[in-house]
Amino acid sequence: MNHQVDEKRDHVKVQDSNGKLKQASLKISGMSCAACVSRVETQLRSVPGVHDAAVNLTAEKGVITYDSSLVEVEDLKKVVEEIGYRASDMASQVEVDTEKAEREKEIRRQNAMFVFSAVLSTPLLLTMLVHLRVTDRLPAVLLNPWFQLALATPVQFIAGWQFYRDSYYALRSGSANMSVLVALGTSAAYFYSLAVVFWGNRFGLHEVYFESSAVIITLILLGKLLEAKAKGRTSEAIKKLIGLQAKTARVIRDNQEMDIPIEDVIVGDLVVVRPGERVPVDGLIVDGYSSVDESMLTGESVPVDKQVGDEVIGSTINKHGSFRFEATKVGRDTALAQIIRIVEEAQGSKAPIQRLADTISGKFVPVVVGIAIITFFGWYFWGDPGNLTRALINMTAVLVIACPCALGLATPTSIMVGTGKGAENGILIKGGEHLEKAHRLQAIILDKTGTITKGEPELTDVVTVGGFAQDELLRLAASAERGSEHPLGQAIIRGARDVGLPLDEPRDFQAIPGHGIRARVEGRDLLVGNRRLLQDKGITLEVIENEANHLESEGKTAMLVAVDENLAGVIGVADTVKPGSIGAIAAMKHMGLSVYMITGDNQRTAAAIAQEVGIEHVLAEVLPEDKAREVQRLRDAGLVVGMVGDGINDAPALATADIGFAIGTGTDVAMESADITLIKGDLKGVVAAIQLSRSTMRNVKENLFWALVYNTIGIPVAAFGLLSPVVAGGAMAFSSVSVVTNALRLKRWRYKEDI
């Protein structure tokens, strides 16, 4: 089982026995389609020392696992650059947001090329009216082949140079991509027309197709421009998160307040926050109180009251009061920085379903070139024998309409938008594979304490015997528990203080593990604990047995109290159910999930809680070390299992499950072991995560369907001569745009209460 846990977590931190395996994240620019992705991955994996490489087209990011004793990051960058792409380090991207600047630069470049190409292509576009027999009344200069040559040549070799350049690097590395198809198709039309200009009269050829090559390039550039703008919107979640960061902090140093850049804050600094300001870093309040808007973290609009000892999170907004806090986490360690890192990694990851698109795209271009060649000879020898023009035009249409871009964009765009949308709703998904797998869950195991329940026991009942008053019994028991740190004892103390009872200091305090406590209060001997504690002292329990059983049947813990070795009563303590648990569990069952509750409580108490929240499957009296075994047992039964927990003892179970959900109010260990972290600490987050997964995967499948259908229909139509090259070029350009636009529909996703 430990092997399974380690294997599942290798995407978090990769090391071999010598500690030499590392991960590098590179920004890779210049890729145009899935074939480019395949080529970059293949070249990187061929480098000695590289164990794996995963490249994401939409995020323009590569994650490489490599042996640092054999290869360095600079070597990896060089390999990428040698095959025609640009590679840079992403290490400082969170701080300076270079991604936004690079995206805007690319959009400006594509816009300039499109405008340049469109201006020169527009007169040529008018000549298509003659080819289509719409009109023959055009200015003579537009029909002059030398004039058309003068307009088409800059478009072909300046605006279209990027396609020739990409084709060169692709073919040099032994592969082919979208640029190869564009370069072949437009070159065929351009050079055929060039030959007609110079030697047409000799061979009886008169029609030129400069407008086809120029307009195709213009339309494809328009598609790339729209695609770049749309792709920029897929990463808006990261931009929003980065924009939440405070720029400065007011700290107290040498008894003086001073404003310093947030980067200069160090752990231990005393930070002052005034009304309306953002909390600059994470820390603990040491003076003052206020209410803080944590909606950026939890999605909840209601401010949270904060006082001395409470934690504050960087980038949340102080509403009313002023306070001082001690900085505990700064820089990359803050909660917001961690969230940004998780979202970036998730958006750059690959979902397993993408392997289908990658496999198809890797073989796509050579197959299309083969179909184009067959189309040419088929038309030249059989379809319209001897008609070189028609054979060439139909071949060009086949080359131009084929588009592996849509296939390459189908999955990563949806994953980027889905993970970003999750972050906006307090759902941190660590990778595309987890977002995909969540929609296939069949069973969900919920840890009771801190997940279904609040994790903070509360005093619920005080039942007395032997003439004791309730307040007197509660005061004595609470005084005795002041020497204990047990959560049940603290619940009794809080309950006594809430009703204003004065408490004394206990003497001769003794904790008896697994049983309870013993102490002396006001000269009286007290025992507070379970049945075994009192029975060992010879105290009979018959008079209170029914009351204790009744409390336990309601899911409460019965704490028996004896004073001077005489039974005095029973105190009920319960870990109450979170307000949203019942509705969330009902939603899970409505979604077709089998819901299990796992707990170390006795069977009676566990059954009572399960009945209250509507769970039929109860795994009670499970030791912490056995939770992972119970998860594995359900997996062995053939179920896809999710585990929800919040404590250190849940970490092995979270790692063993197909999908581990960590309640964000829990421990760092649990969140590190989980695949999905729910910042709100609410079970509704589990339902929302599964809903988001289902919506995202439905969107991915729609994208893949239309991308495949487009090519399945478009290529044969072009091969049979039913599509002009210009129309084919337009269809190719807008197929990618349609896929990205469909993925952006996920930005309208909302959690549905009623399902």
C-alpha cells in the first residue's frame, strides 16, 4: 500500500534514491498544434537523463522530469530552441506575471501580421468573384496577373513566413504539423500561379490562383489571432489570483511603523492592518480585533470575525477594526501563493483523455499529405483527366482544410478553464487527471470528525442523580477537567463558562488514558470518564445506565461523573453535524454515489450520526491506521473511490483513494496528500467538485467530437472537389476558434444546489 501511495504522489515531488531527479517547468512559445506538442515531447524525452516530459499547448508549458547529474535546465531549453520554439524559465512567473505580457505581445504581433495580410489580400479577394462567375466587371488592373503577383508575394513570404519557418523545423526533426499543411497548400497555389504568369501561354494555361494562397493565409492568421485572444481568457483565473496580492505592508520595526514592499516582509514581523486594507501576508493576530472578508479564499461573502490568536490569510480584506499580527508565512509560502502554484500546475497538466488526441495528432499530418497526393493523381488521371489546375486546386483544399489544431486544443483549454473555475469557487484541483477522474467516482467515504461534523465537541446534556444540582455537577466536572487538554474535557469547560459558572483549580490531577480523569476539587474526589473508569472503582451504574444509553443512541458521548466514589450523574458531549452536511450527502446520493461514513467511534454513536445525516453504509471503530485499508477494500471490489478527510490520520487514506478530497480547514499533511482541496471546509465542495468534473469532461468530449467530425467530413468533401481552397482555409481557421470558444462556456459554470 505504501508503494501505491508513493506512486500516486510522484507528481508532487520527484526524487530517486540519490535525490537527483528534479522537475523543471518551462514556458514554451511558438507551438501551433498538437503535432508541435508531440514533437517537443519526443525531442525532450530523447535527451539522456530525461525521464518524462509533458507539454500543454494551451498553457504553453512543459514539465520535464530529469536527472540533474546528467542534464541541466539550460540543456533542455537548448533542445526546445533547436527545433524552432522559444523556451524560458517559469520560476518567477507568479511575481512578475510575464505570461500576461508575453500573451499581449503575441496578440499584437498576430494582429499586425493579419492587418498587413488583409490589406494586400482584399483586392485579390475581389477577383474571386470572377472565378465564381459572379461578375466579370472588375477594374482591369485587378485582373492583371502581374498586379496579383505583386500583392500575393509579400503575403506569401512575409505574413506566411512563420508557416515556412515552422515547417522547416518540423521536417528537420522528422515530423510534420499544421504549418506543413498550410505551407504545402498555399505554395502549391502560389507557385502554380507563378508558373502560369511566366509560361502559361506556352502550355495554354491562363487562370491564376494568387487570391487562394493569399486569402488562405489571411484567414488562418485571423484564426490564430482570435485563438490567441480566446486562449488568453482561459488563464483569467491565474490573473485574478495574482491581482489579489497586496503590494506593500505596514510593519513595526525599531518601534516605528513603516511601509515596505511585500517582498521584504519576513517571518516574525509585526504587521499593522487598518480598515479597508488587504492583509499582506499570513499570520496570527496578537492585538486588536476585526471582521475580515475571506471571499477570495472561500467564496463566502459573509465576513469572518477575528480576534487575538486567530489566523489571518494574506490578500483577504480587513473590513472594520484595526489589528496587529505576527507574520508566519511570507512569499511563496503564503496561502495565496500556494493556491496560485496549484492552479498553475493543474492548468499545465494533461488529462488522460488527451492521450487520444495526441495519438491521433501524431499520425494526422502524414496521413493528410498522403490523402492530398492521392487526390491530386486521382483527379489528374481519372476525375478530370489531364486537368492539372483542377487536380492542384482540390489537392490544395485537402491540405488546407485539415487542422490538427482543434484536436490539440480540445482537452487543455477545457482543463484550464475548469481548474480555474474551481479555484474561484474554493476548489483546488492539483491536476487535469484528477479533474477527469472525479466524474467517474462511484463511492465516496466521508471521515466523520471534522468532515461531516464540526470537529469541536459541544456540551449538550447534564443529567444528575443522588440529589446533585445540574449547575453544581457541571461546575465540579469542569473544574476537574481544567487539567486536561482532551477535546471532550474542553467542551465541558466551555459549556460551564458559557453559563457563567466559576471554576476552581483542580488538585492531584491524573489523566487515565482511554478511561478519563481523576482530580480533587474543593476537597472532593472526582472521577470523570467512561463506564470502565467508574466500574474499576466499584461504583454501580444501574441507576444511570438508561440515560447513558439514550445519549449514545443520539450520537453523543456519555461522560460519567462520580463525586467521593458516589455516582453523581452523566454529561453528554457531542460533535455536532455541520450545517451543510445533510444537504451535501443527499446531493451525493442523488448523483448516484454510494456514501460511506468512516470513524473510530463505537457502533452505536456512529450509527446515530449516520442516521442523522442519511448515510446507510457505516464503517465504525476503525483505527486511524486502518482507514487506508478500508479504502483499498472498496477499490478491490471494483469501485472508483473518493475519500474525504481533514486530519493527519486521514493522509494515508486520502493517498490510497482514486480521488482524495481534503477539507481545507484541516491539516497541511491532509491537504498535501489529497488530489482536491476544499478551502471552504464544507462537504458541498465535494458535490461542486464532482459537478465541475462532469461539466468539464462533457465539454472536452464535445470539443473532441466536433474536431474529429470536422476533419472526418471536411477532408472527403475537399477531396471530391466540392470545396474551394479559400473556403477550406476559412473553415480550418475557425475550427480552432470554435473549440476554444466552446471551452470558454465553462466560465459560466455555477454550483447547483438542487440536482
